[in-house]
Amino acid sequence: MPSPTSNGGASPRPARLLGPQRRNLWFWVFVGPFAIGLALFTYVPLLWSLYLSFFNAHNTVNPTDFVGLGNYTAMLGDDDFLSSLGTFLLFTAFIVPATYALSLSLALMVNRLRFARAFFRSVFFLPTACSYVVASLIWKLSLFNGVRFGLANTVLGWFGADQTAWLSTTSPPWYWLVIVTVRLWLQAGFYMILFLAGLQRISPQLYEAAAMDGARPGWQVFRHITFPQLRATSVAVVLLLVINAFQAFDEFYNLLSDARGYPPYARPPLVYLYYTALGRDQNLGLGSAGAVILALIIALATVVQARWFGLGRKED
């Protein structure tokens, strides 16, 4: 009987590690670089940020002055940080229902097309590939630029209306129109694709049965068949919208900041933490504590929404 090492003296252990036909080897060849990058650029910074949040870290990433929960209590007592959370809530109140309604409407229209469906699906999805920074600069420099310039003021001038400094007028706060419209343009196409996938999963037999029962096409069919069948997709869309609203930074920073800095209004949490950690004081301890608090708020909001909407619950 041949011994386990009779084949040229080779040990079976490397073969076991590599797997049949070296499948394990090729798995690590393709997945390894991504896993290493994910660990180095995501998990290590997250753990280091958590570590810094317990230290007095001014202008250093290697602090020695341990303060415990002092940074957390300072952030929770900071009126500017609490105000930034209020800005997020206001932004969420604008962007979540607006994006939901627009993306669902686009999906319904594209799904009803008999021709050129792929073309319109691509057209509406194309802005998703655009950089938030580039889109914000286009909105700022071309559409809502200054008092005498920009497409918006040009159109207002045609109708004899007063021209507006969109990004610096706080009463009424016209800057919300600029911020919300650029985010709508950037993300509505992505959520339209999600709704399209949900619409295509609805069985045509449901609509045929509804027609035989006398249901009128349009609002009645949408209310009693289409919308209930999109429940799982709607829950996922709302969850993603709220999480993305928490992470808003690029459009706020690139629209409202200038050579003088960032104005005191419309400052979301990430913009405030950016100036806290990388501003004049470079207080990385306070900034890290604020980041951890924000991450916990996002996690809590996600869990509450998932429980509220019954995410993962079996359909009746």
C-alpha cells in the first residue's frame, strides 16, 4: 500500500490547502487583493478612529492622553454638532420622499414603454455614473450661479422675475432647492433601476385577474396591485436613501464652500466633522468621536426602519 508521501515525496497537505484543481489558490488570487485593500483602507481606519475617539488627539494620530468618554460627552453637548444632525433631518425630509416618488414614477413610465425601453433606461441611469463633485460644480457654476448669471436666473429674467442669489439667500432658504435637485438628478436613476426590477417580478396574471374583476387601469390597479407588490423593493429603497442622506458631503461642501470657508447654515454632520478633524484645531479625537456617534445613529436608524417595515419577514 503506497504511503501518503509516495508520490514524489510530496505531502498531501498543500494539495488540501489548494483544493481540487487548485480552486482555493485561484480564489485567493482573485479575492486576496480586494480583501487586503478592504482591510487596509476600511477596517483598519475604522478601528483606528475608534481608538482615537478615547484620546485627546490634537494634531496627532498617536495620542497618549487618554480621556475615556470625554470626547463623546463633548460632542453630544456641542450645539453645532446637534445642529448638523438637525440639518440632516431636514435634508432627509426633502430628499427621501422626493427621490422615492421620482424614481418610482420613472420606473412606471419606462416599464410601460413598448419601444426604446433600453434607451430611456440608460438615459435616466446615466447621471448615476457622474461624480458628485462634478455635478455640484455644474449646478453651482452653470445653473444657479450668482445673481446675474446662471441658467435659473436667465429663465427668471425672461418672465420679469427678480433674480436670486441661490446659494447665499437664507430667507427663504433657496440653497435647499440647489442641494436637493442635484442629489435628485444624481440618484433617481439608480433607484429607478431597483423599482424596474421589482415591477418585472410582478406576475402578469395578477393584472389579468384584476381586469376580469373589473378593476380600472391606472390608479386603482396601482394602488391595489402594483404598489403592494413593490413593498420589499420600497423598504430597500427607503433604507438606502436614509443611509445615503446621512453620508451627504460632496454636494454640500462643493456647493456652499468658497474661499472664505463654509457658511454657518446647511452644515450636515460629515461637513462639521471634516472641519472638526481637519480644520484649524485638527482635533482628531473629537472628530473620531463624532464619526462613531454618527455611525451608531446610522446603525440604529437602519435597525429601527428594518423592524418597522418588517424587513426579512415572510410575506403572508
